[in-house]
Amino acid sequence: MEGKVILSSSDGQVFEVDMKVAMISQTLSNMLKDTEDTGSETAPIKLANVSSRIFNLIIEYGKYHVEAQKSDTSEPTADLKKRVRELVADDKDTFFQLMIAANFLHIQSLLDLSYQIVAEDIAACKDQQMIRQKYNIENDYSPEEEEEVLKLHNIFE
């Protein structure tokens, strides 16, 4: 498939996206195949669960992904992971919205990279307090419960 596809975000912004970029999404790939089969390619495909802000990030990732596939880079995954980190910087809310959109759009490569980033971030934390702080997780354990869980699982020793 060559050319462009017209997509609409949940907030009504319309995007003209290169077909190769759109095809990294299994959801879009299936939708495009369906519209190709029925011959109804004129209306924009509405992405009800993806805002324009997040869809812009998805498009940027898609462009990086397509370029990485074309390049001779020996470490395309490392480069893509670096690019994803750059896209969301330290904004965890945006990062998790990007993950949710990647899940909705079935962009497995972006999901895998996102999981790696979260795993690396958690592994870099020295204790559960750092994890809670980094991901804004409320501690709902009493001090006694927390001590018991730490003894039982010996996670941070």
C-alpha cells in the first residue's frame, strides 16, 4: 500500500498520514483492509480513543519506526527506545496515555519499548518509595503491613 490515509483523533483533528506509518498499527492495518474491501476510502478513519496530542506522538514514533527499518543501524531498538524517551521526556501521564494508545492501536513494537522503559525505570529505583514517587503511587499499606511484605518478599535486599 502506498500513499496517504486520512485519520481523525477523538477531539476531531484530522491527520494525513503516510500509509507506511499507519501500517505499523495492526488496528489501522485491519481498518484499511476493510475499507479497501468495501471501497469506502473517502471518509477519515475516526480514532475515538486517541487524542490529537497523543496521536501526534504516535505519528512521530511511526516515522522513527519506518526510518529504523530502512536504515543500516545495528541497534534500531535502542535508537527507537531513545526516541520514545525523548517524545515523552519526564511526563509520566503522557507516557502512559501513549502506552494506552499503542495498546488500542495494536502497535506491538511501541508497547514492547514502553514495557522496557518502565522495567528499566523500576529496576533503577533503590526501594519501593522511589517507585511510588516516580509513578505517583499512593502507599496504602500501614507501616506494619509494609514491613511484613518486605520481609516476606525480600525484594530490595
